[in-house]
Amino acid sequence: MILHITTRTAWQEALPCGEYRTPSLETEGFIHCSTPDYCLRARRAASATSCAVRP
């Protein structure tokens, strides 16, 4: 499983179109992703609101 930390708003905006694209995809050419364990630790540390799952 590959995870990406995002805001609840960004995730909710992505749901209707079925695609999540972060600005880093355009500026850096990739999305920063992590393992489930790291995502949860980073989420707590950064106070992010959701963890998006990418197939």
C-alpha cells in the first residue's frame, strides 16, 4: 500500500473526479508517498487531516 498525506479538502475535491493530483506532481514530477507506518507518524506530527490511498 502506498500512502500520501493531504488535506481533507484536497481529498474531498478529488473524490468526484476519481483522481488526486498534488501540486508536487507538476513541479517535481512525482507525488511524495510513504509507508502506512510513516504516514501515520507524519500525520500526527504535521497535524494533517487525512491519508489518501493510491493503488
